[in-house]
Amino acid sequence: MKQILAPVLSALLLTATALPALAAEALSATEFESYVKGKTLYFGKAGQAYGVEEYLNNRRVRWSFLDGKCKDGYWYEEAGQICFVYEDTPDPQCWSFFKEGEGLRAVFQNDPSSTVLYEAQQDDEPMMCLGPEIGV
């Protein structure tokens, strides 16, 4: 029995000690900017389409929940997180971004248990924004 358990325990111990080395580190502001600048990224949440963001020059962004209504903003790095401020929301929304496979995973740091987004698609074309709503 000892001869059978020893290799299993050794393998488990080796795997457990290797896990921290495999843990992904959040992208720095420089890495994030290098990845997103000039692109339009579509994000999904729990297998559903969630939103799209266009990354412009000078760390400016344009976001939409895929409804054609766009809001402009900008991003900056603070304490290792990427924080966004939009024209209609003065409070920063901070995220940690991780490069995984061919895309990004984004974890909302204001409430990490509530929102994790995944890059679903990437495009070099600007996103679609409808004009301002004009009422009577």
C-alpha cells in the first residue's frame, strides 16, 4: 500500500507546488495597452454576449452593451488594475485583465465575485454607435 501511495502523493505534491507558477498574472498597463490599442473587442459573460469596447488613441475608449448606445471614456492604471471612467459614470470601474489562450479574461475588481468577462471576438473595425436620441 505504501508503495502505491508514495508515487500518488509525490505527484500531488509536485502538482500543488507547480500551481502558483502556473497562476496567471494580471496584465500591466503597458501590456494591456499593447494588446488593445486600435482594436475593438467583443466580450461575453457566462456564454452570452455582454458588450463591446473600442480602444482608441491616448487611452480613450468607447463602450456599448451591444444596443447601439455608446459612451465615451478613458482608462488608466491604478494599483495594478485597469480603471475606466465613462462620461455618464464618474466613479472608476477597475478590472484585472489576464491573457488566456487567444484572448482576455477580465475580472471586475469593484466586485470580483459578480463579473468575469471573456474576450469573444476581436475586430479592427470601429463599433456601431447610433446617433443621439432626439425627441419631440
